Amino acid sequence: MTLIKSISGIRGTIGGNTGDNLTPIDAVKFAAAYGTFIKKKNKNKKDIKIIIGRDARISGKMISGLVSDTLIGLGIDVIDLGLSTTPTVEVAVPIEKADGGIILTASHNPKQWNALKLLNEKGEFLNSEDGKQILEIADNDDFDFAEVDDLGVYKKKKNYIKKHIKEVLKLPLVDKKAIKKAKFKVVVDGVNSTGGIAIPALLKELGVKCVELYCEPNGQFPHNPEPLKEHLTDISELVVKKKADLGIVVDPDVDRLALICEDGSMFGEEYTLVACADYVLSKNKGGNTVSNLSSSRALRDVTEIHGGTYTASAVGEVNVVQMMKDTNTVIGGEGNGGIIYPDSHYGRDSLVGVALFLSHLAHKKTSCRALRDSYPSYFMSKNKIQLTPEIDVDKILAAMAEKYKNEDVNTIDGVKIDFPKEWIHLRKSNTEPIIRIYTEAMSQEKADNLAERFIKEIKEII
């Protein structure tokens, strides 16, 4: 079991020993550190307010209670959105004029995991400097709780997902009329979390017929919740059986979007962003895009077709967002199905992604499979090596960079080696004790072979 502390929050498995797992004591300690940081940042402000929301995982209610009571104990008012999505909390923070937000979700991790993901007053993830301050406060137990007359106030606000949907429908590029006219039929896999609430509700507003699969928000994930091909056989079969136009899959906190074509094949996580960007760029000629170093070259290709400039950032949503702001980007995100659309907000948002994709598909008047086939064809292989404490990751990465120094090597985030027709990106995960190994090539066989070659080389160094 594992507890991972990082600048973006704290993530771990439920149960076990304090400091080694995400126990109630760890949840309280880290919530206290975050609340203390927010109070110091707003030391002259009387009424401090923080938004919290959670996905449907089994431990969510327990962790939510611990976090909200800790914040109240610090004298901070809490607005609890209850069952929510990551982008819904992000949208709620500025609407409610709150001073920050905490999302209680372990994203794509299995049900035994949970996490506290931390936001600033803009509803965006904290930068590294702020995250380091919170870790220092937690390490030093530097907390000052409120006296009884100064305790915070707890308030619950329901139906914020509906407010979020209304915000999505206001976006000028979301063509509700075209979507309704297309008479789409869609199968939705909500992995028994809050996507099972949000996505069907959005589709109903868009006039789309929805077939629900695993949309009961009970936290009992029916398959591995990471939306990868090998986990999505049920929806792939159901899309074909129901003669649907496509399938929509989200992870437990609804910030990653994967699509299934009408023939049951994967549209491809990487191509979710590519398709949405193609649509947005068609309305914003010369617009810029950003994705991280582990994302497909296809986004670069599509951006350049529309006369724009593509830029790669370090992995991590906060890094992508900062690069998007620096380059005045019209759309960006990550190759894991994360769509970031600044006209809405600076956070990965599957609701925005669904609305943009369906608008694009409706305008193209073609099938999901035909749309996918219209894009440059790249193939990725995503692998990982489990880490043990004695493995020196930095030494491994330095050795690989030295070995391939005559190639195009980028070391801003791990090691990315660009070959003429393929690339590999090696990096230590921020959320799991693993080395991630991503490759891309002109065929699946070449991508897999490149990954296998480097896995062998790394194991030899280990």
C-alpha cells in the first residue's frame, strides 16, 4: 500500500498505517495543511470559503467528512457539492467566489485509492511553489485551529452538475441545434461514478439518445477505471449491439474522455484532443495548441494544417495550463483524453470535450470511424515498470539520455528521445510508484517493439 505526497495533493490507499497509507489521520493532516495555507494567503480576509466535491468511490463520504470538518475547525466555511466531477468543482470555485477547492478523487486509480486534489481561487491546480508550501506546513504540523466562536460554517449545495452543464451549453462553439438534428445515439460507460450522472444529463440537454452502461454512482467500478482499450470490451460490444453512433467513456472524476467508434473500435484516447482541436481550430484559424511531451504528434500535424503553432509542455495538467497561457492557446490538453478549453476554464473537462466532439461530428456529417480515419495515423504503446525503493530512477534516466545523446533528446520532464519516425518518453510518475514508458510510431508493431526494446535496456541497468 502507498501514500504519495506531491505538489498537486496527496494520494494513497485506504487503511493501514499512518504515514504509509491514506488513513483518516493523513487526510486530516493534509486538509489542515491546505486550509492553513489558504488562511495565510488570505490573512486579512475575514470569511474564507473553500469548495469541496467528490467522486463516487466507496471511501469518498468518509474522506469528505474528515476534510470538511478539518476546514471548519480552522475557521473556514465549506461549500460541499457532494457527488461531483473534477471539472464541476473547478467551475464552481470562481462562480462561488471561493478561495480554493478540494476534489476528493483518485482519478483513474482503482477503488482502494483516494486523494485530495487541490485548487487555487481560480479553480486551477496549484503551482509547484504553493504545493511545496503545503507540504512544509504538513511536515511541521504548523496548524492553528479556530476557537469555538470562530468555527467555519458548513453548507451543502446540490445540483452543481446541472450548473456546470448550463455553462457548457453557453459556449459559442457548442452547436446544440446541429447535434440535435444529427439524432445521435450514444452508449455511455460511467464506470459507476459521477460520470454516470453528468454525461447522460448533458446528452439529454443536447437532444442525444443515451444508452447507459455502468452509470449507477455506487463506487463499485465494474472494470479497471482507467479508460484504456483493454478495459472497455463491454461498451465496445454494446455500441455494436445497440447500433449506436459512438460510445463515450469517462474515468471516475470525469476529466478524461475516451470514445468508441460505431464498429466497436477505439477512436483512441490520443485522438479525443486531436478531434476537438480540429473543430476549434477550424473556427479559429491560426490558433495555437499545447499538449504534453507524452502526447501524439497528430495534434501538431492538425494544428499546422490550420496555420497554428503547436508547443509541448512537461507532463502534468498545471504544466500544460501554464504553457497554454504563455502561448495564448485556443485549445490544449493531454493525450490521455484530457480536453482543456480556455473559453470554458483551465482544467481538463470531459463535458466540454463531449459537447465539442459531438458538434464537430454533426458538422462533418460523417461517421465516428470515418472521422478518425481522416487524421494522421500514429500508434502508441503505453507501458510501465513498477518501482521498488532501491531503484534510482534519476540514474536510469540519465544513463538513457547519455546513451542516446546523438538523437533529439528532451530532458525537461524525464527523457524524451525523438527519432525521425518515432519517439519514446521515459518518466517517473507523479501519482504512482512506476516509470512510465510511452512510445509512438507509424504502426502498432513498431511502437510496441520500441517500448519492449527500452524496457529491456532499463531492466538491464536496474
